[in-house]
Amino acid sequence: MQIAIPLYDRFTALDAVGPYEVLARLPGAELTFVGFEKGPVRTDNGRLALHVDALLEDLPEPEVIVVPGGWGTRALLDNERMLGWIRHAHEHSQWTTSVCTGSLLLGAAGVLEGLDATSHWLELDALAEFGAKPTGRRVVEQGKVITAAGVSSGIDMALALAAKIAGQEFAETVQLLIEYDPEPPFHSGSPAKADPRLVESIRAFAAAKIG
Amino acid sequence: MQIAIPLYDRFTALDAVGPYEVLARLPGAELTFVGFEKGPVRTDNGRLALHVDALLEDLPEPEVIVVPGGWGTRALLDNERMLGWIRHAHEHSQWTTSVCTGSLLLGAAGVLEGLDATSHWLELDALAEFGAKPTGRRVVEQGKVITAAGVSSGIDMALALAAKIAGQEFAETVQLLIEYDPEPPFHSGSPAKADPRLVESIRAFAAAKIG
């Protein structure tokens, strides 16, 4: 089973690596990081580069695509090379998925029209620009399209997807292998649970950054 | 604050990228992926390469080290270049940490002598070979040494560490930014919670692989 994860300048690493860590373990998985050119691509903070191993065009019709998010999505909302790849891949895929603001790229490619979808909580409203119905749920499944919320939610999404592809027992095995028994030390993981002051301060920071 | 994450052939990506995603956001963080040579280093399954940006010797005394695990740790248990780097870094560090079987490297470097420590559940017993006292807890703090359990536990560890370095409010902000409000679809994340059949089947597989 071909699984493609597109990388691009200023993506968020955990958006991509969470699902990778689950889906690469699927029986027969051929998981490939694809992009505009082969070689290292830097994350949003510049401190890490992941390697693109194949061009987008090398894998035009993978069975599964996982589009990660990051500050770099904004620069790609009119990039036809990326959006055309997503559009064509989606026509042939078994599963079309995103993590965080990767859903904005699905939206810009026309994949989310009329669908419930999610994204990083900071960018939920932006989904409506693409005809999607934003929901605050962590993992949103609509037929073969699955969108996940911010960054770390890709792990939950990928485990649910692994169960659909290879059965619940397999997904449980992967969960045990990656010892995913979360114990967050604080209760601040969503805007509904976090201190409202923190939510507002992040909103102000992001608004300034997005400009 | 210098933060170094050593990479090596056949590491586990999420072990490194979970803590990276939290710690790179620390105020003034200079987080660097270090290794034996600069350039791409492949993960345990070969499907992903992360980029080493500096040699181990380029960062001899970082304030924080985070040693990830993976199948590749076994090959390094007598590698004096890695163990010597860990040993020297630990003498000068503010925090010496590991995720998953990264604790075996801390152990082989002599860092865990007499300390409570943890590792991936499959390799817990191996810690005793290095004079450590294995515990099944997810995050184990002993002075400036913090070990975390398997793979995904590095996220929990890094959030706890971020609070120690920059305060709880900062750690809560990061948790909100990475939307870490886990909703695992199954209850299989630890050997105590998973179906015992799965635990045994993984043990048998790992025993065959480690030989």
C-alpha cells in the first residue's frame, strides 16, 4: 500500500511524524515522503530538516495521502503543483487525510466542499473559505476524507485509520508498540480546556504573524 | 539555551520529534540535531531520514540533551564516540534526558548508576544491566536525569521539562499550540492495559529480532 506524505518549506514536523510512526507499520506499507524536490526540507522553526525521497509526480496515485500543516501552508494555497497533486491523488485514493492546517491545502484543492472538517484551532474558521463546515472535533471522518486537529492529533487520527485499514487488533498493537498511553502533565491541550488568557495571547500572536 | 538531540542509524523518529516539537519552542532555544556525520540519517524502518546539522563534537556541552531510542541503540552500546559524548555532556548539562531505549545509551554511558529509570516496556529489564532500577512509570525524574518510556512518551516528558525550564504557564501554552489533548481511539497504550495476547506476541517478535 502506497502512503504519501507531502513535505514543503515550513511544515510542522510532528504533524507528519506522528502519522508516519503509526502508518509505516501497516503490513505492506510503502510510506514515502514526497515534495517539490528531493533532499532536506526545513520545518517552521528551521531547527529540523526531513528528507524528501521522491517528487510529488513520482507518486501520483498513492492509496493514502497525509497532508501535514504548518506556517508554510499559507504560501501554498494557490500553488497548483501541490494542489493539483492533492486533487488528482484524492480522485484515486482510498484515504485522503490531513493534520492541522494541512486541511487548508485539502480545502484549497477542493476536497472539502460541503464536508465537516477540522484543523488547528487557530485556523478553524479559515476552513469555511473552502466550503467546508468547521467542527471542533479532534478527528473528523467524512467518507474517505479524514481531517485531524492541531499537530499532535495526527497520532489519534492515524491509529483510527490503521484500524480501518488493517483491523482494530493491528491498531492496538501499534498503539502498544509506540506506548501511546498519554499522560499530559497539564490540562491545556484545547482552547476549551486551557486558561482563556493563554488562548487569547496565542490568538493575538498568530494574528500578528499571519498579518 | 543549547539543546542537542543525537541521531544515529535506525533511531525511532517520534522519540526525537515529540520532544523537539515542544523544546524548540522554549524562549531562546537553540535546538540542534547532532550525529556522527552531517546529512540524512535513516530511521528504524528506513522510510524517513532526518538531517543531522552538526557533529556530536560541535556541541560538547549543551544545556539539555535528549537521547532518542530505536532498534539502532543496540549497535551503539559500546560506541565510545556516542557514549563519551553523552558522558561529557551529562557532566555539564542542566538536564540529561532520554526517550524509549535512549535510556540504554544513558545507561551504557554510566549516567543511570543507582537511579530509577524507564525505557520502552520491551527493554525495561535491560536497564538493570547498567545499574539502574527499572520502573514502569511513564516519566521518571531523578535530579537532572529524566527518562521517558516508549516512543510517544517523549511528548509528556518534554512538556514536564518545559515547565521546569520556563514555567508551567509556558508549558501550558506549548501544549495548547500543539493541541495535545490526546484521544487515543483504543486503550492499548501500555502492557498493563493492552490485551495480554498482544503483549506476548510483541515480546516474541522482539525477542526474535533482537536475537
